[in-house]
Amino acid sequence: MGFRVIVSGVAIECESADDALLLARKASRQTSRERGVEAPTDMDGAGWTEKRLKAFLARLKDNQRKLLLELLNNAEGRTDQELLRLLKMEDGKSLAGVFTALFKNAAKVGAVPEDLYHKETTSSADGRVRKY
């Protein structure tokens, strides 16, 4: 089943919910820049600073914190199925919600959300596997 994202009136089909969320986020950031929305002024400059990191960590809820710690403690990465089990979640939509909240919290403090994690998708005998 595909997922559809509409960007500037153009419908774009995506293969996964994660891809659709990523595309929607990127389109939203572009639209915000076009409207002149800026990062918080009390945290000038780009990237992750100590001040931004503290503000980001203060915003995290339980599952966001657990997910981030799991990724930090496992340099080899975790698959989406492993993360679902560790966070005691039923489906990928719930997991996508946690990732989205992390992205939004990073953006709210003026950091670069894309620096939080990297995702790669591979195929296996069981189907598509996403590793973070």
C-alpha cells in the first residue's frame, strides 16, 4: 500500500509511511522558510550546541527518551522491529509518531533534526527492513 503526500498541490506517492513523513517534514520546513519563520533567536547559529541539547532533552517524553537512548547505546543500529519490541508498540505508525516527535522537538530548539539518526532500508526474506 502506498502513501500519498501533497506538496504545493502536487500529489507524490511514497512506498512507506516513513518516506511520506520525511517528505512531508522537508516540504513543511521549506514552506516555513518561505514564510520567513526563523529558528529561536536566543540560540543563534546552526547545529547542535550545548544549550540546544539541554533544551531538546528537557522536551522529551518517555518513549522519545527511550528511543534516543536505544539508538545512542547501539552504534550498529536497531531495526524497526527491534524498536517496536523494546518500546512495547504494536505497529510502525506508533513508532513513526515517536520519530516525528523527536524531529519536531529538535526543530523547536533550532537544531538540525536530520542529525538525530540515519535510516537505511534493506530487503530480506521477511520483507523490507528499516535500520536506524
